[in-house]
Amino acid sequence: MSGIEIERRLPEDFFAAALRDDVLKGLTADPKWLPPKWFYDARGSELFEEITRLPEYYPTRAEREILTARAPEIAALTGAETLAELGSGSSSKTTLLLDALQAAGTLRRYDPIDVSEAALAASSTQLQERYPELTIHAVVTDFEEHLAIPDSAGTRLLVFLGGTIGNLLPEERSVFLGRVRAGLRPGEWLLLGTDLVKDPDTLVAAYDDAAGVTAEFNKNVLAVVDRELNGDFDPNDFEHVALWDPRAEWIEMRLRARRELTVRLRELDLVVSFDAGEELRTEISAKFRREGVERELAAAGFALRQWWTDSEGRFGLSLAEAV
């Protein structure tokens, strides 16, 4: 039966409570940090969509190239009746997989999973128009703490695209992949997008574009904190920094204080001091090698069945089976 259902798996006050907790922990830590999920209010989401179209930001184009070439193969290998997607957002790349599964004759249902109910509602409505026979079961949840993969009949293919798994620290990735495996039955599938290790100049440029869009995106987290917690961060007091850590093999985005300053967050009754030059980490974006991806998947109970890259070897797509 076709139609759209939206299931809410989060308590009403989840976002407010989570933001308060993250900001309190992160801004009282040494060194200071904030998690990247707070970039994505309406303005942050617009900026990220703009970033994906920048000449320096290759991951979106590279992943789309792989999906365009391999979607029919993915559909044939998995025979999936349900396509579930973590962090689905606008579901723009998803149509490549939906088309391939539909052409293979197996597709029955799509389960987008995201923290933004508004994004889920908008993308589900668009997809229902394109696939009128498709059942869409959207789930509003936080995939880090409240991961929920809806149960459904037939084989499920869970996709996690965009290299977003790189925003998790190694120990967080281990927990996350373990939860994903626990939510799937043996013989079901995970399709995982991972950005790959490459020359530092290319990597840094992708997070520090000439037009300054990523800098604005990075500073947007301060606007979110100000608005939600009655703060007085001034984004002009900070400069955007993107650095490659060759030991950890990840990009770090930071905000560096231009001068000594004090910030007040009235909702938390918190005063935060910054020294001139002090940095606040806002994101890590880990880059991967095939052997590392295979190792992490195996530790969580997955067997890597297929590995594809784009024509320039910049991005990797893994198809793994739950065993």
C-alpha cells in the first residue's frame, strides 16, 4: 500500500536538551569543541547545499558518479525490497538507487531516517509524486543516540551516504556500526560512503573554499548557539580554520578567536572566555582507506562484498552484508 507515514522516535524536548548538554560539555572542555550536528538549522542546511556545488568540494560529485554507474549492480546484488537511508536530508542521490531497485522489480518501500521532520516531510512528498506506488515510512530520530531502523518484510538495504560517518570519532564509529548491525538481519545490506585519504591540498581546499561559503557554514554554529541559548557570540570575532591531521587522517574544522574575549550564554548561566588565538573545534571529517573500512565493518559483524571508487579514486562506496 502506497502512502507516507512519519514516525517520531524522539522526545518532544530532545533537541533543546541535547543542545544544552553539548554546549555545556563542549565549551567547558579543554580544548573547546562543539559537535557538527548543530550546523544544520535552516540556514546551515542551505549553506551546505551550496557547499556541495562548489568546485573545491568533490565528495558529492564523486559519490554521485559511483552511484550512477553502480546502482543497477547494487540493486541486482541486494534484491532489496526496502531501501532505508540514514541522514537522508533531501534524498537527492537516493533516486538513483530507487530507480535501480524499481527497474529490478524488487522495490516496495523507502524508509528515510533523519533528525529534521521538515526535511523528511518535504523529501517524502517529492518522492511520493515520483514513485506513486511506493510506501514511504519516515522516521524522525537522532542516528547517533537513538538509532532506529524500521522493521519491514523482505530484504533491507540501509544506506549511509556522503561520508558523514567520518564526522564520528573512531570509538563512536565502532558503537554506531555495532548498532547498525544489531538493527539488521543476517543477509541484509549496508551501503556506506567514505571519503578517501588523498593529497592534503585537495582535502583542505574542500573545507576552505575560495568563496568563503564553508567559513560562513562553520560560523553558523555560533548563530545557532546564540539564538537557542541567548548567547552573545559575534561570528566576526572568529576566523575559520581547516587543518589536515596526517596522524589521525582527518580534517579538523575550527573557529579561532581573533582576540581575547568573553561570551555569555544566559540560558545556561555560563560565561566562556577565549584567549586570542584559542581554537574551538567544530568538526572532524575522517578520511579512509579500503583496508580500514573493511576492518571496521568486520568488527561490527559485516562482510565487505563490493568496493567501488569514482574514476579519480577520491571517494569509496562499500556494499557490506550483515553476517
